Amino acid sequence: MISDLLEDYGLDRGRFSLHWVSSAEPDKFVAAVTETTQRVKALGPIKDMGVTTAMEWLCSCSGCEIAILNIGEALVPIITEALDIVHSPVLMDHKYFGQTGEGVELTIPEAVVGIVTGGVNNTEHEEVLHEMRKKCQVLIALGSCATGGGIPALMNGMNGVETLQQTQETPSTDAGATIPTIEVPTLLGRVYACSEIVKVDMELPGCPPNPALIAEVIVSLLENRAPNLPTKSVCDTCPTRREGKGAVTEVKRFISNAEFDPAQPISDMRCLLEQGYMCMGPVTASGCAVGRGAPSCIAARVPCRGCFGPVQGKGNQMLDMMNALASNGIDYSSVVDRRSLLRFSGAHGNLRPAKTK
């Protein structure tokens, strides 16, 4: 059945093999991989395939890859006709050092398009990203971890050495435990966005990114045109009712419900920022509302968390949000932990360890 399915997608039977190999038969596994690899190499590239594409994930959670799957039925012609995926750890078994480990340098196949998710946290991530930049004509940073550091970049606000010591060498660990240095990539000291390490041709933020925008970026590349992407803030796409400055002067913790009637549309709910909640819509790039009618968080009747990063390129969401609070008559000093406003954009030097008094 699997063979028939692969053939239906246009893959010749000579280009794949099906074997039953147990974990106790390593020699059989190596022989099967070697024979298949040599046979496919002898056949040469598949003619009339789509645009060669390499995909990589670095310091990430695979949420961006799931967002690609969430494109839905429109994804089928993209991956079977438009794109020829030559490398993708989440989809295919392509080894960095050759299928049988015969290589001596990390190698990724050449491709027209490269898609990278995740930030750069250690020397392995850095090496893989440089190889992607070297082998891909167009490099796309997908998701907020790749564009702004994302959640992993919260560590940028901590002392890296002290944090490692607390997790690896505390009394609660095994006796004699130390920070590992063998066969473990060395941490870089902080999490970097991809564009801090290499030149990135296009960035598509979001945690996760909007599947509709992912499809738009891919299709625009295939059609050799600029993608049609949002350029405004979340507030510009929010349908909630605005009445001006509210009577609230301090930020409310979201441990109490906002005021709204669940039986009424979102357009009947008053702006959450005007209600005093920490809604980051004014300082966050739009994009999550495309194809959905309203920003994702607002659609769930909760404040925007800022996952699409700053509206203006490499802006600072924390500083911009302090200004937004002040303009709404809210005392920004009432924010318990203002540094947490950089939860999705702590790279680019925005989030650093706090100075000790």
C-alpha cells in the first residue's frame, strides 16, 4: 500500500526501499541504507520536480512545523508539485555527515529556498545556520524564535553561567555532577535571532506563525513576486470597541475576567487595554488575524501576548508598551515585571541580565 501511495505521488519505485529491520540487526540496516543510497544516486535527480527547498530547526519546539501542516489541503500541491524538499530533519532521514556517517564535515544539500525555525543557542545551531546560508539562495526565518529569539531568549535576562551551575551542580543533582563538556554543543551565552548570525532574506514571525502567511510566502516565491504581508499593528486589525482613555490607572493582572458578554460578537467588547489589561496589541506586528477575522488572542477574549514581535523591525516592545500604557492614562510603574514584555523578542540585545545592586 505504501509503495502504491508513493507511486501515486510520482515517486518511481526505484527511488525507495521498504525493509523490515529489527534493532538487533545493525548490519542489515547499514546494508539496506547503503544499497538504497547508491541506487538513488545512480538514478540522478528527478526531472520536473519543484523548487529545491531545505528546512532546518534550531532552538525551537516544532510549533512552526505544525503551523506548516496547518496550511491544510493547500499544502498537498505545495509539497508534491511546487517544492522539492531536499533536507528536513522533521520530515526525512537526511544525515549531516552522510547517511552512513562517512562524512567529515556537516553538509546540507544546495537549495533555492531555505526555511529555518528556532533561534541560535549553541555552537551546533550556529554551524547549521551558516551551512544553510551557504547552501540556500533565499533564506527565510520562520517563527518568533528565528526572528526575535522567542521564548528561549528569556534566558538572555539571566546569568548563563549561574543558571547552568544551579541546574547542573546543585546539591539536588547527583554527587560530583558538573556542567557537561563532552559531546554536548557549547552554549553561546545567550540566544540569538538568525539575522544576528547570518544575512536573512525574509522574516515571518509568530508563535506560531499564521499558516495562511506561510502559504503566501511560499507561493510568492514560486510566482517570483513580493509576498503580500501585513505591515500594521495588532490594534489596527482588532475589532473591539474603543472609547478612549478608561478610568483604570493601574495595570490589572489577568487573574480576573475582562468585561464582555460572551453571547455578543467581539466588536461589542471594549478594548482590553482600555479596561486596564496588559494587551500588547499597540506594539505588536499584525498577522495572526489574517484569514481569521480577529487577532488570535482577542478572539479568545484575552489580551495580546505580543508573539509576532515589534511592529517596526527590531524595535523594543517593552519600551514601546510603556509609552502605550502612559498614553492610555495607566501608570506603567504598576507593571510587576516589565522585562517579561520581551518574552518573544529578547534577542538583538533587547533582554539582558539585570544589574545587581
